[in-house]
Amino acid sequence: WSPLLKKMIALASVDTAHSHLGTKLQMEITIEAVRHKVAAKIVNMPFFNPKRKTAVPV
């Protein structure tokens, strides 16, 4: 969970056949000992580039 993005984020190893940008997949997460399947999508890295990273203080 990313508190900044308010979304689930993950880094995963994926078979080459399913590694194309925009491919929709399902992944399994465990919350309080209960497994859930959630939607996932292949995106470019970095998927978030904050402005403050390169901002110059005034």
C-alpha cells in the first residue's frame, strides 16, 4: 500500500509472455490470514515521479 498514491503497488517477476505494457493480470495478496485475488496491470518504471524530487528550494 502506498499512502502517497493511495493505491496498492508491487514489484513482481512475470513470464515474458505476460510482460507487455498494459497487460492486465491477477495477483494474490494476504490480508489478516485471508487470501484475496486483486487486479494488476503491467506499467513502466518509474510509475510515479514526484515533482519535489527535482524541485529547488527558494
